[in-house]
Amino acid sequence: MAKAFKRREFLKMAGVTALAVSVAGTLGGCEDEPGSSSPGSASSSRPASSSSSSSSSSSSSSSSASSSEATPAKIIWSISANSDGTAALTGYEAAGAAPSGAVTLPTKISGHTITSVDCELGNKVTSITIPGTIKKVFHLNANNPNLREAIIQEGVEQLGGSTISESYRPFSECQNLKSVQLPKSLKIIEERCFYGCVRLTSISLPEGLTTIGEGAFESSGLQKVVIPSTVTSLCSNAFSSSNLEEATVKCTEFGFNPWDIFAYCKKLKKVTFNENTDTISSQMFRGCTALETITLPKNLNSISYRAFKDCTSLRQISIPVHVGYMDGEVFTGCTALEQVNLLAYITYIPNQTFEGCSNLKSIFIPMTINEIRWSAFNGCTSLQRVYYPLSESAWAAVSIEDNNAFLTAADLYTNASPLRI
């Protein structure tokens, strides 16, 4: 009997042990034990640094049935800490999970408030939320083909930026980015921030925004934009080569003569200005081949180099009376242009101003003109009528340089009034 009892006791004990092993194996992949050194643990060790620390986010991922193949459950963020209790988010540890799906950036790590971001999140993120404690977003998620949504919460002030060695473009060439929510607190959108975002068809730029950087929305899918009145720096190529069909410019100044702001927006048909906008900058609308009409602001002071060059659908234009400066080649290649009211108080028509305007039929030239420079009307083969407010003798005193034969051959109407356009 003693031997039989021992045998049954042995089998019973063996069964309990097997069950315990099975349960332990099943639960082992769910959550790391405190103090565990496995890669998925929030307390996993990493080299110490005097300027950075790390902490796990609450993002989770599914685990493997085998504990040796378990996917890390948490993102282990890395930071560069500042002495004032703030920190920059600089990335994530390879020992933890990679950011994926919908990701919300942390607001605090290891007691430090995150106030800036300078990291790359990889190509698994589909939606990113940036909380308002973060004031500046530098490097983030450029060239991510899977990113579809960006929610920038109230409090964020700057997107993008640059150092001496590198320019940061947080959403550049995210070709599937469709939805961007911007806060009222935003002041600066830096260089090429949304460059090449071809599926970004609309965006609401907040009043309070002061800077739209170079190429910020270049080659994007934007179809309509309203530029806030608070913008004082509208940089070169800000919207060039985009899908814009309509633009409203509420601001009155652009900064130091930016180039190509709307250049080569081949679908742009309608532009509305603030009446106090003082400058049309260099090549601002160059190559906007769908632009048929445009009303220039009444208090405009200057029109810069090649502002409307190759606008091949533009049919008529009135240059406002307050314009005191107009640079060369402003309307070169505007092959559909038929009527021009030159009301500006300028003293000369610059070189090649209307060169190649092969459909130009009539123009009003103001009394202030005393010089028409080289090739200003070269190639204006349809020019028939020139209207001038003074006498024929006054017109004879105007200096007309070479390559303006089509101007001198047109019929002259003196003591004339401006055209009705």
C-alpha cells in the first residue's frame, strides 16, 4: 500500500507541476515582471547619459505566444533634458516598441515637460497628435508614406525650423497626408514643412500666423488657401507648383521680395488681395497658365520682375494709379492679353514688359511716361490702338527705344481716356 500511495502522490504532483508550467508559459507573454530585464520592460536598462533620459509611453502592441519572441509592449521615448525641467523629445529606444498606428506624443517624461520635438518616428505612424505643451516641432515624420492625419493642438507655436547644418521639414513629402488640424497659437510654418503633400487638398491657416516659410506648401495638393492678415513673412515658393485654384491674400506685406510665391500653379484662376497690399513680388504668378483675370489692390505701389510672365490665359489688366515702380518682363509671354490700362505714375515702361504678347490689341499709356525701353512691345503683332491722354506733340517727345516697331505702327489716339476694363 505504501508503494502504491507514493506512486499516486507522484503522479498527482507531476500533474500540478505541468499545469503550473503551462500557466506560467501562457502568462509570461502578457506583461513583464517588475524588475525584468527583458527588452519589452519599461525598466529595461540603457547606457546612462548626462543630457538625456527615457520613459515608456502607454502605447501597446500584441505579444507572441512565445516569450522569447514577444513584441515589446511599450515605446521607450528618449529625451534631451534641460536644467529648467523641460526637455526635447529626441527619439525612441530600439529596445522598446516602434511608434505605429495612431500616436500621441508624450507631454512629460521622467519629470521633464516636453516642449520641443526633434526626432524621426518612422513609417508605421498613420496619425500623429502633438499636444500643446510642445511649442516647437522640428524634425518629426517626413517622407512617411503611411501618415494620413496630423492633429496639432492648441499651444504649439512653430512647425519646422533650421540650424546652421540642417533644415527640418516635419511633414515634407508625406504623400498620403490628407488631414491637418492647426491651432490658433501657431505662429510659424517653416521651410518645406508640407512640401510635396499631394493629397493635402485643404488647410485652415490661423489668424496670428506670422511666417510661411520657403516652399512650405510647394508641390502640395492644396486647392484653396486664405493667407491670414497677420502674415508678415510670406517666403519664396510658399505655394508654387501646387494645385491651387483660388487664393485670398489678406496680408499686406510679404517680407524681403520673395520669389515665385504662386509660380506655376497651373490651376489658379482666382486671386483676391487686401486693398492695402503694396507689392506684387518677383515672379509671383509666373506660369499661372489658368489665370484669366486679376484685380490688383488699389493701393499697390510696385510690381516686381516677371510678376505675370507666361500667364498665357490672362486677357486684361489694369495697373493701379499708385504704382510708382514696375520692373522688367512683367507681362512677357502673356499671349492671351488683349487690353491693358496702364494707370500707374511711372516714368518709363521697362525692357520687355509686354514682349511676346501677340494678342495685345489696345493699351492706355499715362502722361507720366517719357521713355519706352528696349523690346517693351517686341512681338506684339496684334497691337492696333494706343491711347494717350496728352497731345500728339507730347507723344512725339517720348523716347522709344529699339525693337518697338509694333508700338510705333499702331494707331495713336491722343487726349484719350483710360479703357473700360
